[in-house]
Amino acid sequence: MKVTPTPRIGQHELFLRLWDAERMTPTLARHVLKLGWSTADEARMKELSARNTAGTITDADRQELDEFIQVGLTLAILHSRARKTLGARLTRTARD
């Protein structure tokens, strides 16, 4: 019998499970929407991206850029869930 391996679950997928949209309160959603990158982090991402585009990025820098990308994707999903939470609440309030 052939066994199909279970796909590996990444850290960001596991982290997002903790932030289920159905359990996010409006107060938490407003706080999540305030989360973002610092000016220094944005500058670093631009620098790494420019090196990547130019083909001069080192392996260590590529790994750092990949980490920024993964965290950025996770943050975008959290922001989406927060907006959905607040939008659903506003829609329910308007109908009531």
C-alpha cells in the first residue's frame, strides 16, 4: 500500500490558525490593522529587493528577503481578516 506523505505545514500557516477570523474581536481587529513595518524595515526591504533585481543578492540577503515576504504575506492575511471582522460587524449593525 502506497502512503501519501502529509504536506509540511509552515510556521506562518500554523500562526494564522491562531488568528481565526471567527474568533477575532472588533477590538483586536482594530489593533491588528495598526500593525505594519517600521521605516527602517521598509528601507531594508527596498534595498534587498533592488539587490535581488540586480542579481547581486547574497544567499543570506535572499533568506532575509524571503522572511520579509513570508511575514508580509501573513500580515496581509491578518489585515484582511481584521477588515472582514470589522466589515461584518458594521453590516450587522446597519441591518439591526
